[in-house]
Amino acid sequence: MIEVLTTTDSQKLLCQLNALLEQESRCQPEVCGLRLIESAHDNVLRMTARQRDFEVEDLLSLTQFFGFNTETFSLAVDLLDRFLSKMKVQPKHLGCVGLSCFYLAFKSTEEEQNVPLATDLIRISQYRFMVSDLMRMEKIVLEKEKYINSERLEAQLKACHCRIMFSKAKPSVLALSITTLEIQAQKCVELTEGVQCLQKHSKINGRDLTFWQELVSKCLTEYSLNKCSKPNVQKLKWIVPGCTAWQLKHSYYRITHLPTIPEMVP
């Protein structure tokens, strides 16, 4: 049954369409790079179009295995093609590049509870590289594609929360300050206009934004230094006394277990 859209729904849909159309040209792979791939011959130094297609088919299989949506698969393919059109990738590294693009895609589009661990992703895809290789390739893709990493933004926000001075900032101002600095660092000029619109919509004063940007930049610089006093991982472990552990162990056995479900005989 076809649903009839209201005037408000139509306007929202048109706004989304216009925003996506503006991004379309910036998200296209470089045509000259794709032509080089199409003209390449089978060898160990240059990837071919056939090898690229096989990799995309593997990503499709992973998409279906995990039950991800089409948006995830399309974003992964787009990231892969954009990266391949800019960089010379040897066939032996193609699997790591493809899986890194897939990893970035489903972290951006899927619900957090549906996101698999990197170790499980590598094991199911039957690749031989390590998690560290996947993370390193993910970082390279992010740098080349000027892709804003939400995990990096969250890490920067946590670093700011460790300084009492940022408790004085409005959450909207602090979030926009971190985002703006990351956009400048990644040189994503195309996102500048969007940030300005967000600043105007949130009614954030330009002077306030500049003030907190300087403090955030100083904080992140200090936090990245080795001399910065970061939390001791050993102190974050919950150590349970032996007596308490003994009581917990025996209390576990006092839990009433659920009855066995009988099998239905046809």
C-alpha cells in the first residue's frame, strides 16, 4: 500500500534530498583512478577490476551474514572505490582495505548493539591479518577520505570531561568546538558551511565558540603528550577480597535454576 505524504513530510524529504545531492559530487570516486584499475592486467603489483569486484562480493556476503542494511553495504563500497581511485593498492592488501571500509561503514550506520567486534569480523571473513592491521588501515582510510570518525570525537570529549574547566561550558558549545577542530584538522572544507548552519541554529556566539575552541585545542594537545597523567589501567580493576569472592561463589549455587523445557513429541 502506498502511503500519502503530508506537506511537512514532503518538505523534510526534499530537504534531505537536496542535502544529499550537494554531497554527491564530493563522494564520487575519481574517474581517472577507476580507469587505471579497469585497464590494469593481472599481476602481483597492481589490482585489477576483477579483483575489486570479488572483494565487493565478499562485502555483500558479510552484509547478508550480519543482517546489515543496504545503506551499510553501499557506504562500504563507496569508501572502497574512493580509496582505490586515489591510492595504488596491491592485491595482497585489498582484503584489509575492503574490510576496513566495511568496518567504518557499519559503525556509522548500524545500531551499536549490532556492531560485531573486530576480532569476530576478521575471523568470520577468514583473513589472516591481525586486529592491529585492521585498525591501522582504518586510520589510513580515514586520513585519505577525510572521514570524520565519531569514535575519535567521543575520545576527545572524554578527555575534555577530565578537566573541570569544561564543566563551565554549555554542552552544545563544547560539542561544536570539538567537531569544528576535528573538521579543521581533517581539512574537510566542505563541512564548514554545515557547521556554520549548526552554530546559527544552536544560537552559539562566535566569541564563545572561539574561546572554548582554544581551551579544547590546548587540552587535547596536552592530553596527547606522554607526560600527561592518564588513568592507570591497573587501578581501574575491581579487586574483590577473598572472603567476598567466597561468599559470591557460594551464593551462585543457591540460585534456583529454571526447569528443563520438555521436548514436544509429535
